[in-house]
Amino acid sequence: MSTRPKTTRTAPSRTRAVGVWLIALLVALVATVQIRSEAEVERSLVGVDATSLAFLIDDLHRANDSLSAEKADLTQRRATLQSGGGGAADQVLTDEAIRLRALEGLIRVHGPGIVMVIDASGLTALDLQDALNNLAAGGAEAIEVNDRRVVTGVPIAETSDGVAVDGVVVVPPWKISVIGDAERLADIADLMSQQLRADRRVRSASYRVDADVVIRSVISEKPFVYAVAAQNR
């Protein structure tokens, strides 16, 4: 009587074992990534007080709303330009040119905003830059420091004579005029004032909300030296 050879299941067993091992590895990898992500978020929020966190959340909501409004505005402008109406299209282009010149600091502007005064000794260019960055993040559309216009690209530098804006020293007290959403800028200025008053170098820090802040300083338009118009190249 012959005996039938026993069949072996080694290969399928090994396949299943490898599959289980891979799944376990993937689960562990996903868990590790998730834990690390949560840790990074928690680490980034360490030391952030409740007020600052509230401002961060509020800024996120405002940024989303601002993007939605900007999208709607651009859509309307595109529709106007595509309509073929000469007068309407010319007005859109004129308004856009004025807006860009205002953003570049080439023309005088006025509008609602705040005026902040910081009287201190020992503050550095980095301190002023931080203050301006906070205001810019708060939606500032135009900024002036001691009658010096500040826009993107204007250098804030530390010199032997003090802090300089575009090469001109701005002697304390610093008067910072800002145009934008007055309510939002006031919230930021209030928080900044509290933090500044806690600084031993600061004698006083205050602000006021103004319905019509006037910024008269302008930046001289700089001609292009190297960039020239390309003719269908």
C-alpha cells in the first residue's frame, strides 16, 4: 500500500506572514506620522497664549473671507473686460493702475485706520520690522513711519545713528500711521501696545483709531535699468 506524499503549505504560509508583516508595518508607519504631526502642531503652539491663538484663528478666517472677496472681485473685473465695453474696461484698468500705485507707495493715500506712537530708547530695526510685519499681517494697505513710506522692499536697517527706513534715520518716538480695516488693526495695535509696555526699553506705547488717516509721504519711482520690454521673444 503506497502512501500519498504530504502536501506542504510553506509557501502560502510565508506569503500570508509577509502580508501581515507589511500591513503591520504600514499601520505603524501611519501611526508614527500621525503622532509626529500632532507633536509638531503641539510644539508649534507651545508658549502661545490664548489671546494670540484667538488672533491666529481669527486671521485664518479673515484670510479665507478676503480670498473669497478677492476672487469675486477679479471675476467681476474679468467679466467687465470681456464684455467689450470700452468705457467700463478703461475704468477697470484705471482703477487697477491707481490701486497698484498706492500699493507701491507712489501716490498719497487716505482712509480709515490707526495711528500708533511708540516712545522708546534702545529698540532696534528688528523691533520696528516686527511691528510693521504684525500690522501688515493685520491687513494694512498703507504704512508710514515718521513721514517715511513703508512698502514691500523698503529696507529697515540698523545704523550707528539708530534705526533707518530706506536710508533715513527715524528718531523715537515712532509715529506709525496705518490705513486698513480700523477694527482689525485696533485689535492688533492693542495687543502690541500691551506687549511693548511690558518692555523695559519702552517709555510709552499708545494708539488711536482714526476715520481718515492721511499718508502724504511717497516713494520715488525707480526706472528699470536692466529689464526692458521683450518684443515677441
